[in-house]
Amino acid sequence: VVRTRGKAISTNTLSADALIYAGPCVVHWIDVSDTAALAMELNDSLNNGGTDRWSKDFPAGAYAHFNLDPPKIFTTGLYLDVSTVTCKVEICYEPLY
């Protein structure tokens, strides 16, 4: 059983490596686009280390939406690692109790 705080949060559009949330959370969906080829990872960490919980490679000009069912659980934090600064990423996550 995953217990959440009952409020999903959608990030602003991100285009660089970033700590999205410090603490346990679940990710519900991800939107990704880029004019260049892109490698993207979501790390269970507070920095660009830790365990990759989700990763994908995209060709130039790609757009994708991913519904994660079941949602991915991150126990330490949610960190976005991307290979370009031209990407546009939006992530819907929910803090855990």
C-alpha cells in the first residue's frame, strides 16, 4: 500500500538536471520532448547519484507521455538527469507520508 498526502504536484517545465523533491514520493506521469537526441533518467537521490528508477533514450524531435502504472516509488528523493538543455520535461509526482 502506497500512502500519499493526497495531492499530486506537476512540475514546471524543466530543461536541466534538477532536484525535484527531497524525500519519499511517487511519480505518476512524465511528459518529455526535445529537438535534440536526449538521454533522461529519474534518480532516487538528492543529487546526480543514487539508483536510476526510470530511464529512456529519445531520438531528436521526440515527444512522449508516460503514465506509470503502478507509479514509481522514490524513497530518498526525485532527481532529474538529462543530457541536453533543449529538452522540456514535466513530471507529476506525489509526496509520501
